Amino acid sequence: MINATVDTYGKLDILYNNAGIQMSFTPVDKIKEELWDRIMDVNVKGIFLASKYAVPIIKKQGGGVILNTACVAGVQLRHDLI
């Protein structure tokens, strides 16, 4: 993705990390490990990997922006589900 952008446009001005999947509100003891791994791969590892490969290009060209966003579900806590 990063290389395709640079190949097409000649530079990388901005990386906007907005991918994410969410799960329904579920008590932690009811979450299957496979689902947890999938969510972490998309929501956390995806941002890490995109940034990892964008940073060297942004540094080399002298600047750029990495913008990470998250939804409100990431900061909600439901005590009734604990």
C-alpha cells in the first residue's frame, strides 16, 4: 500500500489509519481468543505496520503526517458486562 502510493504519486504526504473492526459488548470471559486475535490484528497491528513502512518514507522526504483515529467504542466501559 505504501509503496504503491509512492510509485503512483511520487511521495507520501499523509497516512490516515482508520481501519478497524469491533465486536459486540461482551464480557471478557465470553470472548473467544480467535476473535480477540483478529481484532488486535486489524485494529492495532494494522496501524503499526502501516506506520512502520510509512515513517522511513516520510523521514526521507522531510515531512508528512500520520493520523490515527478511533471510534468512541474504544473508550466506553460498561460495568454491567464485567
